[in-house]
Amino acid sequence: METSIGIKQEFMSSVAQSLSKLLADEYLLYTKTRKAHWCVTGPDFYNKHLFFESQYNELDEIIDGVAERIRTISHFPPATLKEFLALTHLTEQSKEKNDSAGYIKELLSDHESIIKFLRENINIYANEFLDSGSSDYITSIMETHEKMAWMLRAHLQ
């Protein structure tokens, strides 16, 4: 059955493609944050172990929400690691040390990259694709990433 929510099919397709890239970025960042949680070492291990856990739990909620938003506009989200790696603009982490500062710097960079992607698309979704719902939704995700980035940045000061 065709979705009839006041957005042209081709616009829903464009938004779904963009959201699929976001989903891939979110999944890769989630995986990197999980790795930091599992592999961090040093005198601040316990504190950072718990901190990274709180961050990946927040990312898990974002991932589910983005996938559901894609379904809401009548498309299927990517759902394999191969698809995510093909769509993401982030890179997989390859660190030599497992110190918290190194993980935090890399995760912060990824959050900031996602924030820029979201900021670039807010008006495109609303004005070009006439999808205020998706525009509003990614604004809220951007705000969450801004707060998460602030938390990471505070550890480096």
C-alpha cells in the first residue's frame, strides 16, 4: 500500500537515502563507542568504562529511531554491516593505544562530523523535500549529538 502523508514519493526516497547514510554513521559510531567501552585502559578505566556505556546506550536509541523514521516514510533501512560500511562517511578506528584521551578525541571528531551532516540537511529536508517531520527529527538528533560532543570535549579540557 502506498504511503500517503503529503510528501511526494520521490522526496520520501531522497530523505530515506539521506537517513540511510545517517543510520550507517550512527551504527559505526555506536560500534566505535562500544569498542572504547570494552578496550579502554588506564588509571581512569572504571570512570571511562561507565561513561562510554552511557554514550553507546544513547546512540542505540538514535539508531532505532532513525531506522523507524525510514520505515515511517515507507522505505527499508540498511541493516547489514556491509551496507553500513558502504554508506558511512566515518572511518573505522585503528588505534595503537587504548587510552581514554585517544578514544575521546576520535569519538568527538565523529560526533562533530555527524552534527555537520545533520545541520546541512535540516533545511534541505524541510524546504526542498517538504518533509518538516524528518527535518524536525534530525534537529533533535543534532541536539543530542551536540550534548554528547560537549560531554566528550569536557574530558579533554
